[in-house]
Amino acid sequence: MGALLQVSGVAVSFDGAPALDGVELAVDEGEIRFLIGPNGAGKTTLIDVITGLTAPSAGSVRFDGHELVGRREHQIVRLGVGRTFQTPTVFDRLSVVENLDLAATYRLGLRSMLRRRRGIEAEVGEALASVQLDDRAGDSAGSLSHGQKQWLEIGMLLVQRPRLLLLDEPVAGMSPEERSATGALIERIAQRCTLVVVEHDMEFLRRFARRVTVMHEGRVLSEGSVEHVRADPVVQEVYLGRSRDRRGHRAEAGGAAGGGAAEVDRVEAAT
């Protein structure tokens, strides 16, 4: 059985500068895959390519046997791929349940969208329970905390019944309690779909990651468990700025390598 998501040789350049440089990534169905790396490593750009927001100059992205490169964003959503953004995209003036209901209509036909919907649809109720916003169902989304808005956005994806969810820094700006609740939510979601999580919070990664992919300068640098990645000498050399990376470039202190060094330090502290 092949990977649910297969990224092969993907390249992207902005103003002549490579953002992704031949990225190779395979994610099996049921995985929780974490993507880590310093700012500018290409993590969000990779998600943008997978979801059709950015067109690569080379390479292939296959999801469940379907080529995604060249498809429009809404076509990729209908195939079963959903993603969140670093800033939650919810409708503040609508209630929590109205946000979920609106998201649920996206996959319905025109007749179903136009008819008056009474009560809470089953999938909306399930999403409310999954993201634990049952007690806020009638409240405006604008009244939610930052963390609760992130959960609502995830719920809005769940009602569309995705097979793959891409979460871009889901715990950024959250309290410790919200981070723990988000980790528990991710583990619940993993029972029904595959997840790729971009994250900088190393304690969160240590607690909830099963497999980690490290990116650096637009390429995959290392892959494996948290322990494997932490012990990888190439990751240590590049992130700590002590040696040249696999492409012969010396990491600059205080720049991308500086951010990477902080991440490696946090991984070591967490483990």
C-alpha cells in the first residue's frame, strides 16, 4: 500500500530565490507527521503547494493517487484535503454552530445549500463535540479566545470529512492549557484522518509527535522519531551552525541557524 500523500521533487522559487528545492515527502494514512525547521525552511510553502495555493516550478504532489499539481484549491478540498492557517479564518459575526453549518454546506449540492436547514446536522454536532465547543455553540465566534478560534477552524474542516488535515502552527499563541487540549484534539482527529502539523513548540512536539520531518533551506534534512532527529549529527551541525550542511553551505550564526539552534536546544531540553 502506497503513501496517502507523496511529494516528489517539488521546487518553488520566489524572485529567483529557491523556497523549496526538490522536496521529497511521503506520509502514510493514519500518521501524525510533524514538520519542523527554522523560519524560512519552506514548511508553509510546502503546505501551500499541497493545497494549490502556490504552483511549483517542478515536481509532483499525489494524494490518494490523484495528482494535485495543476488543480485549483476548491478541487483539492473536494478530494479530501483541508488546511488551517496561522491566523484562524472564522466568521466572527456568526455563531460557532453557524460557522460549522456554513462549512458543512460547502460539500453539498446547490439545492441542499438553498433549503432552510433546521436543527443541528449530525456532522455539525459531531464536530462541536470533537472540538469541545458544545457549550459555546450559540456564542459568536468573535467572542472566542484565540485557541478556541483555532479549534473552531479545525471543526469547520472536520465537517467537510477530510482524509488529510494540514495544520499550520496550531498552538501558536495558546495558553499551556489550550496547548494540552489541542494535543488531545489532534490525537482524537488522528482516529479518522491523517495529519501533517507544522509546529515550533518543541514541548508540544515531544508530547504528541509520532514521526518528525526536519526541513532546512527548502529541503528535507532529516526524518524519524523525535529521538532520532535530536541525535542526528547533520541536524545538530546545521542547526547549531558548527559545520556545512549537505549542500555545502555554512549556517550563519544568528540567522536561520540561530532559530534552528534554539529549536534543537528545546528538543534536547524536552527530551
